[in-house]
Amino acid sequence: MRSGSTLSDYEKGQIDARKLQGYSNKKIAKDIGRSHTIVNSYINDPIGYGTRKSPGRPELLTRRDKRMIIRNASNAVTTCRKIKATLNLGVSEETVRRVITKSKFMKYRKMKKVPHLTNQHRLNRVEFARKNTRIDWRKVRLKLNKQLNKHRNPESGIIFPESGIRNNFLGIRNPE
């Protein structure tokens, strides 16, 4: 048996029988394959053995609940309140937050700021779409065939072939 588990009724009977035969506690422990500490604790108090309650407050969430919280938090940008409501948990939002912060898989990262989409941006998008509706985009290729230098955009991690392309990275049309 693995260490840490309590003695079974069979093992308790074995210990009692061997003790009556005059075996030492270490010899009994070796024979039944358990530690001499557990044998000593049983022999010292056979009636009270295994009756002590486990200390501490019982956990409110099961391991499955914790996994579900972490899965929901990692899949989408959401709040602890929404996670609690989605999973129908009977715990506070702070408990959900505590599970997320204790997780070794989750790490807080501040979201990147993005400018709001203004009316001018919308108009520019519509104008771009109108101008480029007749383009066969299968014939458009990116300028990635050139030799890459080590210039890298720190936000996106894209390596640009030439520093001049950074501002015009949409691509060019093939002359076909």
C-alpha cells in the first residue's frame, strides 16, 4: 500500500496477531510493508486510531470547478462575475478571482490600447472597399521574397523585409 493511507481492517488484525505473538513493532512493520510509525500509532491507541478529523475548512470548489474557471478565463476576455454566472457557482466573485490568480497557467497582461473607430475611419474603410472591389486578390503577393533584415515590429513581432515597407505593407499587384 502507499504511504499516508490509513491501515485497513486486515492490516490491523495482522498487527494485533503479531503483537500477541511477541513480535517487535519494527518487525511487524517490515512484515506487513508499512512504516513503523504507523504501526506504533496503532499499537499505542488501537481504539482511537483513524478517528481524528482532518483540520481546516473544507474547500468550496472542487478540482473540476477550478479547472472550468481557468478554462473560461483563458478562452475569452471576461469578468469574474460573468464566469461565476456562466458556471452557476455558489461562491463569491473574489473566490473566482483567487482561483485565477493562483493558477500557474494564467498570467495577468494589460490589454493593448486601441484607438476608437471614428466616423472618418469608417469612411476610409468604405472608400478603400469601393476602390479595390475589382482587384483579383489572388494575384496580389506580399513583398516577402526579398532578403529579410533584422528589423522587427515590437508590437506584432512581424519581421519586415525592408524598413521602407513598414508603412506600405499591404503588398503589390503582379503585372500579369
